[in-house]
Amino acid sequence: MPSNTTGRNAATDWFARHAMPLTTLDPDAPLDDLEPLRDIIGDARVVAVGENAHFIQEFTLARQRILRFLAERCGFTVFAHESGFSEGLALDPWVQGAGDETDLTHINEAVDSWGHGDLLRYIRRHNTTSGRPVRFAGIDVPQAGGSLLPALIPVAAYLRDIDPDILPVAESAIAMAERIAGGSVASAAPAWADLGTAEQDALTAALTRLKLRFQALEPLYVSRGDRNHYDAAFWRLEAALHTDDTLRGMAALFGGSALPADLSVRDLYMAESVRWHLSRSAPGTRIVLAAHNNHIQKHPVAYDGHLTTLPMGQHLDRALGDDYVALALTSTADHTVEMHPDPGAALGFTIADTALAPPEPGSVEAAALDAGIGLALVDLRHADPLLDLDHIRTQSGTMTMPIADAFDGVLISPTVTMQAGIGV
């Protein structure tokens, strides 16, 4: 159709004029080519750096390089990551230099199995030489929704000292959680479904009972311990509750009975975790936030017109306004790394290099390819709202939305390489 052709040409021309070439993805290379990023982020306190698929080496390297730029040149001191809040509290001392570098997999095997170990080792090495170290902060529900245990076990340990009378309720929740624990929500949701309605509701009731008691007895709990330990234990308990609801929603999705936007609970927890860390950091603290494009975008997530999630980025945009910036990462390569459901796999899926069809007209990738753009950064903040730019790749599919409303910028890689040593 003529209107589509005109739109595509306009988007191509616009990309050709506004793409800022990058010289390399080598995180140790000079950083001058990233200086245009400074204008995109402005004074934002939270800068989210996405990826259109997990397990891609180019995106990990890009994040390392961006993190280095933001830490060394812009004063960012926290790296928040799409991994468990509870696990992050235990992992941060290691990132700061405690123990031996090879201890990472013993501290948190889930981090390495998702391919994030290299990035954390990079931050640890940065912290050994930098005068401005970077803290690590997990923001997600535990085990990517795969288990309540990383949150509940520390909660029980806290209650053992603070309120032993309620400990049996926590222990009953742990016993049920042990039966459904998996490597991710993809493996845990079917196990949750197998519990049956009575036990599912008993788990939710136990967690709700614990939360209400935490809130009702807050002054007593704080007087018996301290504010910091109470806050951490309470937010771990919230992680368990949000995980429980996420499993309920995912099981409904697998069974074909999910409500619209039923998977939003996890993203709400992630958004509130970012704010949790901000509120407990020194004034002026700035956070680099790494998560999938689908989580960081400011626009609702919908597939084929069906609303699935109000994402973390939408919540943060509403709460923080200009203090939140979202940078998507995508690729124009003809293949990607896809996760394929597999009940027999530890994470509930396997990964494989997967061929892609040519990018759809009106997509970021089509405009970049037509404009002859290679490795580059594009500032989307001033994109013409009339541009026909409403698609972007996600995994091996395509997301439809107004791209300039969803993201402030996009980094484009012409290549995709599956990360080595992924534990799936």
C-alpha cells in the first residue's frame, strides 16, 4: 500500500540521519563513541538497558560497555538486574570482592545458568580497581518465578529470632514450596498446578497470614531487631507472595484460562524493587537496570492484540517520569536465540539458535537494515510521531507498539552469538 511504503521510506530516512555509529562492543575499549548516550539519559536516576532475547553475547557485552560508561563517566553506582531480589542481597558482598571469583556458582547457581555470570564477574573486576565501586541489586521474584525458597528460607530464619510463634506457618509454606521448586516459572508452574486447589489455596493463605502479621507487628519486630532486617525480610516475603501469584497466572496461561494482563504481578514487584533500592540508597544514587526489553518498555505488552503484561517500565515511567529512561537492545541478524518449552529441562525450556524471517515493514530492524546501519545507537526521543515505526523484534517474534513511546533509544547490533556455557 502506498501509505505503508511512504512510512517505511520515512523511517528509513530518519534512521539514516539519526543513527550514531558505535565502534565496538569490547567493554575494555575506549568509551568516547558512547558519549551520545549522555544526552539520551540526561539526569535520569534509573537507566534501563534491555535485550530482545536472553543468552546473546552481543547484548551482554553491550551492557558491560554501557555500565562502564555510566559508572565511570556519569556517576552510576548500582547495577540492578532481572534476577531475584533475595538472591541479590546475598550476592552483593561477592560482587564487592568477598570470597573467591570462582565462588559465584556456589553463591547463586541460578545466576550462572541464565548466562549472567560473565557480567557479574566483570563488575567484580571493576570494583577491584575502581575508586567508585558498583553495588549489585536483584529486583525480580526468586529464581525467575521458579521457586519461593530463596525468599522464604531467609524469612523463616528471621522469624526464628523475631517471632518464633508464627514460625510453623512459614515452615508449612516452605514444605509446600519445596514440592514445586524449579529452575524458572516455566518448570514450576506445572508443578504448582499439580498441587491441587486445596494446597494451592493453603500456600496462598499461609503467605498472606505471614504478610499481615509482619505488617500488624511491625513496631514489635523492629524493636526486637532493627529496621534494615525487617525491611529486607518483609520484601522477601512480598517476593514469595508475588511468585505464588505469578505461578497461578502462568499455570492459567498454560491451561488457556489466563485473565488479561494476568502476568503483571511479577513486573509490579520488579518496579517496586527498583524503588525499594532507590529509597534506601544515598541521595543522588543512580541505577543501571538490566532486563528484557519486554520488562523495561513503557508501553503495555501485547501479543496478537492480547494484553499480557503491564511491564515494569510502565510502572517506573509513571512513578519516576523523566528520572526513568529505557534503552532497547535489538539485532538485525537473520537468527536469534530462542527458548523452547521442554518439561524435562532444568529451567523448563531449552535454548537454540533459531532462524528469523526478514524483519517486518515498519520495524526498527527493517528501518536499520534499509538504512545500511550496522552497530549503532539511535535516539528515539525526538522521533516524528507520524513515522511508521511500530514493530520491534522480541525473541523470535515481533512486538507491535509505538516504538518511540515505549523506548527512549535503541542500540542495534548487526550480529547475534549464543552465549557459551549456558547451564540449561
